[in-house]
Amino acid sequence: MKLRGSKTEQEFREELIQSRKGIFGNGDNSNIKITLNSEFPNLVTAYVLHWTPEQCEDIYIILVNGAHLISVELDKEGTANPIVEHLSLEEYKKSSSKINQIKLAVALDLSGRDKNEHNN
């Protein structure tokens, strides 16, 4: 999907950048970073595409290093081990709504930029 610089894309870009800051900062999502580091020792970038707060856990769909899509279920009490499921990026693209495809395209673009900066 080609990005056009629309208002929707810009809103997703801002939201995704904030999600990355939340993961890599010292905020409340440190458990996400620990989980991501254990799954991906060469972690460079990650963007939360979806967050579903449940009563006992939070479920995140995260694009990692621009190539991996995972679902992470974190216990709110911090007593259970995180549940990580690897998802197919291609299947996600095919089954997503148009708006979620746009969000994914923006996250892929941001990931590419992060990886370029990391390599320089």
C-alpha cells in the first residue's frame, strides 16, 4: 500500500510514535520491552498496532523490527508469564480492514526509517 500523507496517516504516525516511545522509554510498558527483548535479542524497533485492555490482562499486537508481527498477552498483576504468539504478517494484511492496512503501512514505513537510523 502506498502512503499518501493523508490526515489519517499522520494521526496513525503520531499514535505509533507514541507507542514506540512507551515501549522504549521508562514508562509503564517496561514489561513489553522485556518480553520483546527475550523474543528478539536484536530488537531495534517496535510499534503497537492494537491494544486490547481486558479485566485481567492486556493484549497487544506489535510490529517488531518491521518484519515480525506478534501478539503479547500481559497479566495486569505481573504474576503470570507473558503469552507470545507469532502471527503471519501476510495473513494480517489480507484479513485486516482498509484502515488497519493503512496503520500497518505507516508502521512499516516508520520501522524502515528506524532501521536505517540504527544502521547509520
